[in-house]
Amino acid sequence: MRDNFRSRSRTLALGSAGALVTASLITGALAAPAAGAEARHGGQDRQQRGAAIAAARAAKAGIDWADCPADWGFAKPVQCGWVTVPLDYTKPDGKQIRLAVDRIASTGTKAERQGALVYNPGGPGGSGMRFPLRVTTKNPLWVNASKAYDFVGFDPRGVGHSAPISCMDPQEFVKAPKADPVPDTEADKTAQRKLAKEYADGCAERTGKAVLQQMTTPNTARDLDVIRAALGEKKLNYLGVSYGTYLGAVYGTLFPGHVRRMIVDSVVNPSRENIWYEANLGQDIAFEGRWKDWEDWVAAHDSAFHLGTTRDAVQAKWLQLRATAKAHPIGGVVGPAELISFFQSAPYYDSSWVPVATVFSKYVAGDTQALVDAAAPDLSDTAGNISSENGNAVYTAVECTDAKWPTSWRKWDRDNTELNKKYPFMTWANAWMNLPCATWPVKQQTPVDVTTHKGLPPVLIVQSTRDAATPYQGAVELHKRFRGSRLITEQGAGSHGVTGLVNPCINSRVDSYLLTGKLDGADVTCTPHATPQP
């Protein structure tokens, strides 16, 4: 399931999983960076050498910063530019693609400036280009960091303005209502399997196998290193959220000596066994838990929402809504699939608790239009629909190419049937979203063995214990693998993306690390941020 950049179509997307998207190479440029024995074998070794060559070229070329194109939506003082990278790092002189980057200069004095801070928000398939807006909107959480750093965003390969890929017609992709993800019959499963196979084939037809083969997390990590070099930075300062944590973990493994500061927030479990099939099953369990947290909160605020005074009462209303939409899609367009796409934002983000409960409450009170407006696709928003389809295409391409997936339908069927008994909110919707990986048309890779190599500095890991998209165990696992890292746990909270929320216990430590490089002497547990109020 793609995180962060959920489309309202093919229900779902990954936080890691849901949903979901950077060397001293300036001098001594062509020495392949140390990446441990793992990276020295065959293809990966050639790819690392190709990355060193590309980074050396980028360091020389720099970035021609200019006002952003008018239709990109980033006004001055944000600037935009391009970084050129090889499509295939084993062929650094072969086909090249251009990656879109943007930045806003640090707001402090020359003496305060510490370089560039590069951001990835997740996905796979998310754009980081909005990151500089944290400065222009004067977001109070980032005022101190923005004095020291240029804030740099980018569209990863395949995303947005960076050689975008596609798997199906965007208007078809968003069309509603879609079939109920929860199958009633074997025929329902057969129909979904056919759609998943058609989607995988569509990726090959519309994007091409040569490009799909290169849509991987390690290649995006190499792109990140080329961006670092193009920025004129000897070492990378990086903030990654959700899938962006996995990108950071792979970067830290492949380029340990190129990391200066790294913050990873809401962490994908980087274990090879978890990437990506198991990650999605784990999400289904965690989403059910956070869905119940939200229902408890709705029940506690019955005076505002009138949806019931207990979790069971709220759940009964949800099941009633689901059954109604299944029998007769609301407004002709909102069926169970569209409901899940809308309602899943509540277990994702606390910021969605009030808006989702409000729409639900209005529907129960007789206002169906609010639900249609919130959950139905807008076929007139062609740019938004292209973006949604593109995000899902990148999500699918990266997760399917990164790792080997089960090809046996019996396994998918058994695992998801079993999970759905106890964790029904998300299980089948997530299964169908990922099923194209079972018939993926290009060779699937072996994930990088994320671990500490010489030169990796202390990494700051931030995680809430009840995160649905990237369950807490992921942060614990990365903490074990990255020696010298520090883990900040937000106990009892569950919003996805912790560093963007007001919690002084966390915000002050993020600032301190970015500004001084200092971490606490031991791991830290923080109380949760404030619960939303109706």
C-alpha cells in the first residue's frame, strides 16, 4: 500500500510499504564508494562505479537554477533545475534521464549555513518538490533548520517531471465505482486477478521493459548521490519519511561515507525478508489497530459526530455504510473501494481524524453530497488524475522490481483470506493493489542487505508506536542495523510522519541534530502529540 500519495482509484498505496518517495566524489571522483562486500559483486559493483562516474560529471556540471516553470506551481523565491543521471548505472554512458529538483536558499547568515537538506516524502511514487514550501509558508517547526540549510526537493526517477512512467490511461485509472475489494466468490477473485495481470502488462506496454527494469530503490539511491554531487555537497544531509526511510537506509548502506546527517521518520522495516510482500501483510494488521483507535476517538466525541458512543457502534455504522454503497454506489460513484480509499486516511494521519469523521457524520445525518465530494474521483481534474496514475505506476514498478514476489496465486489467496478474518479493513484492497507483482514482466531483484559500513555517521530514527503504514518494528530493526543510531519513540501515538507534527520532545531533538549533529546518549521515549479535537 503506497503511503502519503494515495490515489483514489486502485484503492490503496504504501507507507512502505502503502501506499509513499539522495562523496567525496568531487575529488578522487572515480573511486567506487565503499559499500561492503555485498555491493562488490557483479552488477552492483558495476552500478556503484557507474554512480561514481555520474556523480563526478554532475559535480562538474552543477545545477542551472532558475525560476520554476509557471505550471509547476512553485513561485519565487523557490528555484528549479535538472540533474542528469543514467537510466542504467551499469551503462553510465548510455541513455540518460533528467530529474527535476527544486530548492529554497537557507535564510540564515553565511556563517550559519551548513549546506543542503534533501527530502523524500515516501511512496514509492511521491514527489518531494513541495519541501521548500515549508520555508515560504514559515512553518514554525522548520524555522531553525531553514537558517542552516537550503531545502531541496526532487521528483524521483519515473515521478512527476522526472521521466514519468505510466501503466494505464489516467482517466480509466480513476474511474468509479470499482469492484468491492472484498471478494464474495471465486469469480470475484478471478476478475481481480485479470485486472492485476492487465495492469502489469500495461506497465510494460506504456513504459517499456528497459525502463521498468531500472525502477528500483538502489537506483533511486544512486540518483540521490548524483543529486548530492550536483548540489556541490561533499556529503548528504537527508530527511526521509515513510518509504523515504527505506531509500535512506539503502543510501546509507551503499554510500556510508557520503552521509553527513540523516533523519528517517516512520520507518519501513528494511529486512530483506520484509521487502515487499511481507511489509504489505504487516500493514494490514497495523491498519486494523489504528482504525480501531480512530473509532474509539469518534465514539469518545459522540456529542460532535453522533456516530455511536462505543467502538462497536461506530463500526456497525461503517459496515452499514459499506453495505449500502455495495448495493447501490452512493451518487452512482462511491462503492466500497472508494470508501476505503477515503476512510483509510484516518488510520494514516491524525490530521484526517476530524475531516473523515465529519463527512461520515454528515452522511449519517442525510447529507450524501459531502461523501460524494470527498470520495469520488473528479474526472475533470485531468492533471490530478495523471499525477495519481503516475504515482501508482511508480509505486508498483519500484516494489515489484525491487524484490521477488510470490508467483503462486494459492499463496496470495491463502495469506489474504486468513488475514481478512481478523483484519478486514484493508487486507483485500491492499492485496489487489500489489498483485501485479505476481506476474511482473521484468526480472525481480534481490534487496540490498541494509547494514552499517565504515564511515556511516549516527542516524536519527523517529517513530510512533501505533503507526499503521510503517509498523513500529521497522524502526527497531533499522536501529539494530545502523550502529550508533538513536531511536526516538513517540509512545502511544500513531500518526504517519512524526517530524511534521508539534511535539516539543521530538521537534527540539530534530533541530538539535540538524544544527549540531548531537544526539542523546541513549534512546528517548516521548509522550504523544496532542490528540485532534472536533
